[in-house]
Amino acid sequence: MEWSSARFKRPVVLTKHGQARMVEREIPLQMVADLIETGDAIHKDERHLWIVKAFPERSDNLICAAVVMENLLVVKTIMHNWQRVEVP
């Protein structure tokens, strides 16, 4: 699965693991695209980040994408019931 992010100005690629977690957690592609474009970005370092967003219609908030930013925006996995962490 691939599309382009206006926010990050690069193509977005979902790993097979990320796609499997979307199916398992019933998170549609449209919601993942909205998460990428409008969610809060929490940077671990220059390349690694989490993108999180609450979706009021879901009872398992926060939804989170673990992302690696290179020439592409690679979504490694999609999580739910995520809790914010402090990044040093």
C-alpha cells in the first residue's frame, strides 16, 4: 500500500506488518491517512517518530503509527490504546 503525504512531502509505504495490524485492529486506510496528515508527531530522533491521534468514534484511543522517515515515510506498525511517552 502506498500513497503520498502532503504533510511530509513524500510517499507513504505501509509494511506488511503495518497492514496486518490495520486489519487486526479494524483501522481503515482512510483513518491511517488522516492520522498521518493530522496527528501529533512525536519525534524519537531525526528519522523515527510516532504519529498519534484520538478518534472519538473509537473506544481504543489513541491510534498510533510507528514511522521511519527517509526518502519514503515508512509506517512500520499501527497501534491502538497507545499511551504517550516522554522522549529524552
